[in-house]
Amino acid sequence: MKVGIVGCGLISAAHLKAWARVDGFRCAAVFDLGRELAEKRAREFGVPTIADSLEALLAGCDVVDVCTPPQTHARIAEQAVAAGRHIVMEKPVVTDVRDWDRITALLAGSPSKLAVIHNLKFLPSVQQAKQWVDEGRIGRILRVQREFMTSPSSDRMLVGDNHWSHSLPGGRWFETLPHELYLTHYFAGPHELADVTIARTADAPSGAPADEVVISLKNGGCLATIHFSAHCEQNRRVFTLHGTEGSITVDILSDFASLSTVGDAKWKRAVGRGLLDAGRTLLRAAADRPRYAVQHLRGDSPHSRIILGLARHLRGEGPHPTPIEEVDYVVRHCEIIGRAIDRKLSGPAAA
């Protein structure tokens, strides 16, 4: 099947590398409003055609892979579905839920399939955590905790005043919020919004005027929290699951999961339960880190895994990697949370 890439910015390289690893698919064309970018990507990855328009690209491909900013997604998706093309799309899918409603209505009457790059689900560390949860290693999940704590010194989207994410609902956080929402959904099912709390400090970057945000969600006996910070030099990307019988911590940037199931006892307190957990973690790291290095050397990435999942699904060989109900949950909650951040920024509590 022929793949057409729309948008040749930074993230498109990850998509082109991923498609190169998938048998039965080849990148046949690229298109970007900035032709120089399209020419650069075509040279780098040996893509034979630089399309002159979106319409020309759609006419010559079976799958359209959308790597443009989210403000453009709705129009591209509607044209792709109308042409009967399958779609791979970066998140956020849309910036307005009304656009999503139109897209899903079109998809319902079309053979087109939509896969969204919910790529963190396909990190080996997240897959390991899911296996532990499914095996009952930590019991029933009580809390899902996500920390996305960054700073302008390490986050390219917070530098300056011109990044496209700054104009999204909730600013820069709307760009990463899908990750937090689909991970919560993946491990603990859909949640409903309980609260959005913001702080606005004097040194808030323009891309995140609500520079400290805590989002609370609930689902039966499970609570979930998401903490966004624009002032953390540690650059923390941590996902923690607390259960009735243990906990799992996933360091997203290191792609490493640790499992804590050390129970309580006086002697364990004396030794230090943290030390006992640390010993187990070191033993696991001895095998995990070489695997991590090999995967990176091979170019095996979360993008390649999710694109491979879609390819298998299109061949009738496996489930859809991003079910529509998961994407729907993410889109609708992004809208609610992004608008809530903006309202709180303009209200008296943000003064």
C-alpha cells in the first residue's frame, strides 16, 4: 500500500522511519506547504514524489499520514475520508470537538480507518506495566498518577512566543494532554473530570500561562491525577499506578518500569522497604537496559509499533491499535480540560 506524508516538520522523520520498517507499505509521496521541507524529507528517505497539493497526494496513496499541527487536522481528515483513504494522525486529533463529531460521522459511513499516534502505549515499559496489571501483581488499581514536569530549558515548545502549541486551548499542555488521558484509559478505563486546579506565577512562560496545573479525574474506586509543571529542571515524565497490593512506576523518558510489591513487616521496615525494592529494580535493570539499547539501535520505536499495529489491522491480522472509543474519550476530555484551564486563567482566581 502507498503512504503519503502530509507535513514534513520535525515529527515526520519518526513516521518515515517507522513506515520503512513495515512490510507491504511504502512511502510514495510527501507534501508540505513549505516545499523546501518536503524536498528535504524526500531526499533523506528516498521518497519518489513531492506532491504539489493535498489533493494530488490523496490521489496517489492508500494511507495518508498527517504530521501537521492539530489546527489543520479536521480539514485534512475530512478530505482523506471523502477520498476513502486510511488515516494515521498525530495527536491532538482536533482542537474543537465539533470537528471530531464531523469526522466520526464521516468515518461511520466509510471504509477508512483512523489510527491516532497514542504512541506511549507502545513503549516496552508501558507494555510491561500492563502485563503486571493484567497478572494482578498490584491488585486493584486505586490511583493513577502522571507527572509531566518540564521547563523552558528542556522543552522546545516552551521556548519563545511562536510555537503552534501556544494557541491551543490550555496552551502547551493541550499538546501533551492526550498522552496522559489515553494512558489513564488504558490502565483504568474511562474517568470523568473532577477538578482542574491552576497556579499562575510571575515567571510563567507564554506557552503555559497556567504554569502549574493539577487535573483530577475519578472512576468508581479509582482516582487519577495529572500534574503539569513549567518549572521542573528534572524534566520528569513519570507514570505511577498504585494498587491494593503494590505499585508500578514507569519512567517514560528512560522507558523503564519498576514494580514494588514488598509487603509490610517490622524486619522490612528495619532494613528499609525502599532498599528491598531498589535491589529488585537493579536486578531487572541488568536485563532491561541491554534490550533498550538494542531496540534503539534497530530503530524500533513506539511510532513504528503503532504503525505496524495499524498495518496488521488493515491486513486483518490484529486488533486496531487505537480503538475509536479510546480516541473519542481523549478528544472529548481534552476539550473539557483545555477550556477549563482557559476559563480559570481569565477568572479572578488566576489574578
